[in-house]
Amino acid sequence: MAEERRRGRAGTGPADGAEGEPEAPSRSRVTVVAFLIVLVACLLVGTGYVVHVLRRDADREAARVATVTNGAARLDPSTLGSDPRVIFRSTARDGSYGRVAMVPRDEPASTPAVTSMSCDRVDVRGEIGLCLSSDRGLVTTYQAYLFDADLHTLHSFRLGGVPSRARLSADARLAAVTVFVTGHSYAGPAFSTATTLYDVENRQELGNLEQFAIYRDGERINPVDQNFWGVTFAADDDTFYATLSTDGTTYLVRGSLRAREVHTLTTNVECPSLSPDGTRVAFKERVADDGPVRWVATVLDLRTMRRTQLSDTRSVDDQIAWYDNETIAYGLPRDGAEAAITDTWIEPADGSGQARVLVPKAWSPAFRG
């Protein structure tokens, strides 16, 4: 019996004088600890998002107030007004970055009036504007907004990708939006776009261009790798021009909304922009060389199909706009450390003159009046 008691005591205590191991935590204790960790993480994320929203809204208001109260801006930033002006996305490295701003057309270098609206791309025709925006919260989402002369939202719809191009027709009855579905640059081979047309008056979608019939040299084709981007509208609210890419070639196409079809016209035309008189298309033309992808600003006469490369040979990765019937405008980034800042340049559309800065620290310009 004594021997059994000794063996029993030896079996219940630590062997060979070793320290006893701590008792393993119960399953319920592990569950409670895990729940608390998840709860704290959720609280931190939620608090961070609230702080982000409050800081974003505060920055917006600060940018608006700072611009209005310094007394230097001539224009009211709460309305598009009726006098001639240039409306654009500010790229100044301050609180106005990314916001829609405006300057008088007769004083384009004056201090901008900065609105409370943030856009990646903006276009304005008459009393209607189109804004493509990114909401960079916990999950980035993309929206398009139609707004009126008082900057009030008339209609909004979600975008399925990164904003790329935005265009309104001259009478603002039609809108076109291009987004990157994959990839974020036209310079690389691995990108895909989606281009959708909208009826502004009736607030309804008119369809993705990939749903339209495609004709090349008079024959209908149905390429699986088609991409459309860079729409520009004619004055009849039916005809439009755009870029089509398939099998490694880019085409200028002319389309009809009523017929829901497009026809190829020529190659190597990207981001067309129709002149106010409807006779020419300004676009970026890809230049073949051994370096990185480059485009030069070019104008195509739609009657003769004659091309004129403009005097500025820097790479223009933008959808060119028309300042007037004889002058084009486009954005260019600055060099080096200031590459995030873009300036809006203008030059004669016939290639006869030199480019010059119209509005500094400006992108995606629209011209009124």
C-alpha cells in the first residue's frame, strides 16, 4: 500500500523536480479573447473611417473658405454663373487639389475660385456639368454626377472602374463616360475600358458601346478584344466619334445612336475631340520610337482626312479640348518632382504657332462663353 501511495504521488506531481506546466486556457477563455480582439479592431477601423470623413469634409470647407475669404478670386465658387470662364480640376498642391475651380476666360492666370466639388474629370456645357469622382474610403468606389449651375447634384450613378474620360454634347443632352476596368493607363498593353452613353434629360443609360454593331471597311466584325474610349459628340445629338481598339490597332470610328452602330474611318487616332464647327477632330496620335509610349497632338480634317501634327512635340496623354474653333487645349504634367501638377496649354489648331500655358495648375478644362 505504501508503495502504491508513493507511485500515486509520483504520478500526480512534477517529474524529476521539474517545474509544473501551467494549465491550458479553456476554450471559452480563448473565444472571449478572440472576440475582444475583433471588437477592438472594428472600433479602431470605424473610428479611423469617421476621422477620415471628418478630415475630408473639413479640408473641403477649409479650401472653399480660404479661397473665398482671401478676396483675390473674382468669381463666386458656389455657381457656374453666366459670364465666360474656364472650369477645370485644380492640381495645385494645397487644399484645392482635386477640386473643381474656375477663372474668367479673359483672366485665365488669375486666382481661381475653388468650389466644394471634387472630381477626377469634369466637363461643363451651358448650365449642366458632369463630374467623375473617386471616394477613397476603406473600399474605393467611383461615381458620376450631373450637376446644375448652382453645383447641385441632379443625378448620380455608380461607375464600374477608374474614371478616365468624360464628355457632354454641346447642348448637354448627351453624356459619355469612359472608365478603366483593368489597368490605369493607355500606355500599357494590359488595360480594358468601358464606355457608356447617357441621356442627360431623361436620366437614363443609352448603352455600352460594346453593345453597338461594328463595321470595318463596310463589313461587320465582332472582335472579342474590343475597347472603346474618348467619345466626342456632333451637334445633331445622334452622331459621335470615338476610339476603337482591337487586335493591336486603334481606329477612329463614327457612330450613330439611333442606328446603334459604328464605322471605322482611319487608324492611329486616340481620344478624338470634334471642333465646334464639326469639320475637324483633334486627337492624340501615337508616335513609334524606341522609348516609352508617346502621343503628339494632331488635328484631322474630316473632309480630306489630312493630318496636321501640332508644334508642341511633348507627349499629350489627354483628351484634347477646343478653346475656340481655331485653338486647342490640353493638360501636361510638369517635370520631375512636380509631376503631380498639370498645366492647361493652348496652341493654334493649324500647327502654325507655339504652345503656351493658359491656366496653371489645371486639368480637364471646359470652356464656357
